[in-house]
Amino acid sequence: MLRVHSDPDVLVVGAGPAGRALAAAVAERGLRTVLVDPAPHAPWRATYGSWAAELPATLPPSVIAARATGRAIALSEHELGWEYAVLDVPALRAHLDGELARHGVRIRRDRAAGWASGAVRLAGGNELRAAVVVDAGGHRQPLRAGPGRRRPAAEQTAAGVVVDEAVAAPLVAPDEALFMDWRPDHGEDGWPTFLYAVPLGGGAVLLEETSLARRPGLPLPVLRRRLQARLARHGIAVPGGAATESVRFPVDSPRHRTPGVLAFGAAAPLVHPASGFSVATSLRLAPAVADAIAAHLPAGSTGALAAARSAVWPPGSGAVHRFRRIGLEALLRMPPAEVPAFFETFFALPARHRWCYLAERADVPGTAATMRSLYARAGWRMRARLIAPAVLPPTRGWWPARPRHYQR
């Protein structure tokens, strides 16, 4: 194989928000940095949202497209009490690209084909080496070594349409974000889905039928059909030519433990199994991870890698991650008709417990207190559902019968 001899200090594979943010941060600290991606200039088409308090304070205000109060509907309506933020994706991209250019990050257009013998193998046959190698390649984890999946991925899938806020008014007010609406207004039984409705700025609103998690993911045509039926029930007619969005990503990617590689972003994985959020966490962690690399690299790459991993997975975060995976498995095992009741119980918890479960990555006592509170409020049947995943192996998959329809 050919070798590239001008080895950088840090090599980041994957030029999504997480990879760009980390590459810019380590380069800002004076480290020679290369960012590798097969399509580094391709547009980002996903909608990124988060709780406003999770975003780093250093993020420019221009990157926030809209802010809204959050609410959810399970069996009844709940005010979440936190501000929800939707990112302006082109503005975020422009901000991160400006940081890459300002700090001299070298971008290489190529595809990482794997990791072997301490080097990143490229699709064209070359190899790249660096003192610190980062896999920020998303859920595909291009540098992950080891056996593949033993079961289908638990995926979040969604199908959405962008409409004017006046069109969306029967479901969501202009200054609101409807985090979840579990009402079966789509008229079908089977695997439960909810409506996610958020402002995008400029008077636009995203209305998205969402399957929170299913193994394997609920097919997109089903979600499109349900969205159309839900909107029709509320008297919403979607104008011709309206922009659409399709979402599919795993929420149960395995922990990335490849020796010699730091995993970051969705590749780590930093995806929250209960919400699918990861971008805000990656943006917030990037400076701390860069600090760890810069502080320890003079003493050697081994110490820098270990320090960076500790920044990504601080004490307690692994245990919280396992707690959340147990919660995911409970949801996957739950009979469809019981899912809205589960979220009714969850949203009725004290705000501190809900916030801990949805946003605190390393608060083990708080997460345990949340689980105890949820268990105390649940009926005996739901308690059994919550305990089972802790002692049983993960589900292998769920295949629905032919869908029936509710009587209206």
C-alpha cells in the first residue's frame, strides 16, 4: 500500500456536525488536523433540534433558527417547561466551515474503508496515520473493528413535510414545539407513532410522523401514509411542492471500542436512545475533548487517546448509557397499546426527573431516582415491562400483522 508521509497530529474521519466541530476545536489548539470524508461539501438535509439549555454557550445566535416552548401529548397534554431550539442547518454548516478554514484544517475527499495496523485504510488503497485518529463517521462507524450486528438495528424513522405556520395552526401554535403527540389520529393500530411538530424559522413548520424506535425500523411508506391521514383528520391540506424530510438512523449502535481509535458523535455513540438527539451533545463536548487531546499529546498518543475517551465518556456516563438502553428495550418489548400510557406516566414525573433522563449524561444517582419514581407511579403490568429488559436478552425484532384501522 501507498503511505502518506506528512502524518497529522489528529485525523478525523467524518465531516458531519460532530466531526467538523471536533476537527475545528483541535486545530484551534494548534494541532495539525486532517478531516476525511467522501463528500465533504454535500449539503446537510436533516433537521437538528435540542433543548436550548444543552447547546454550548459559544454557539452564535445566528445558528438558532427558532426557539419555542415545548409540550407533549400522551393520554393528556403536558407542558415540558423547557425551551426547545431548532438549528438553522445552513448557518450551522457555515459557522463550522468558517472555523475549519480559520484554524487551517485540511479537508481530504476520500472514503475510509477501515482500520488496520494503526492506519486508516482509504477506498483508493492509500493509508493515513496520525497521532490521534477519530471516528466521527456517524452510525456507520467506519473504523469500528469487531463482529457485526447479531440482530436488526433498533431504528428511529420519520417522514415529514414542511408547511407554513398558518397551515400547521390546527396542531401547533407558531411559538410552540410539539415534542410528541401520541394520539392515534392517523387511524391505524399496530406499532405506535407520534407527531413531531416544530418551527423552523421564517414562518415554516415541520410536521413529522415519527416512530421513536422499532427493531427493525418502521417503513417510511407507513409513516407517510399515517402523516397524510393525521393531517387530513385535522383539516390540514399540504400544498403541492411542499418540502419533505425522511429520517432513518439506529438508536442502539454498539459502543465503539476499537483500540487506537477515538469514537465521537453518533459513532461513539452519543445518540440518546429515548430521543435520538446527539448533535447538541457533540457540539458541547468538542472543546473538552480537544483540550484533553492537546494537553496529553506531548506525552504520547496513548495518553492523549485515553484522556479524550474520558472526556467523551466521563465517570457515570457509561452506567447512564446502560440505563437508557434498558429503557429502550422496555419500549421495544411493550405492546403497542401500552406505549402512550407509558409516556403519560413519564411526562407526569417531576421536571427534575424528566430532565435528568433526557439530558444528563453522567448523573447516575439522578437517573436511578428517575427510574424509581417511574416505577412507583406505574401499575403492576407496566412495572413488569420495565423490569424485564434488565434480565432478558434484547429483542430480535418485531414484525406487525396486517394493519387494521380504528373506527372513527
